[in-house]
Amino acid sequence: PRQTPGEPGLPASKKIKTPTAPPWPVLGTATPTPPSAPERAALHWAALVCMMVFVSAFSFGFGPVTWLVLSEIYPVEIRGRAFAFCNSFNWATNLLVSLSFLDLIGAIGFFFAFPP
């Protein structure tokens, strides 16, 4: 195998080819252009506003339903202990999700958790 002068490394037949695929999957043949800085800022603000609307609607709608149902479904004799158990179970599952989130991101990748 012949190397060109001044080019260190492997011969041309042994060179490692780097993939030229885009970093995200595309449906068409044309690659999409990333949004400009003002468009990106507008998207960030839109995401924040949508999240605030969702949290506000949840706090007026289904948010309190969990606590209302838990306080009504158990008999009076065990209501305090059952409510405490359900509340502890809720916090434990939230802790489990929080602790495993970064491992999940590492396993499936950032793109699949938060697509652009």
C-alpha cells in the first residue's frame, strides 16, 4: 500500500470512514436548517409559557383530586395511617423517577428524551 508523502497514518485502504449522517433523523432528503437566535429565543419563551399554563391548569383541575380522593376512600378508623402510607409511596416513586432520570438519559440519549 502506498501513502502520500506527508500524510501519516493508515494506508488509504485501511482508513476509517466517518459517518456523514445528520445527528438527528430526517424524513426527507433535505436537511432542516437550525432556527436562528431570535426564533430559538421565541421557542424557549413559548415552551415556558406552555409549561406555566399546564401547571396552572393542573393545579386547578386534577392536582387536588388525588388528595381529595385519598381523604375520602378510606374508613375513618384507618384514614390517617392509609393517607400517610399513600403519601409516602407517592414521594418514594417520585424519588425513584428523579434518581433514575439521568441514567435513562445516558441510556437512550438526550435527543430521544428532548427532541428539538
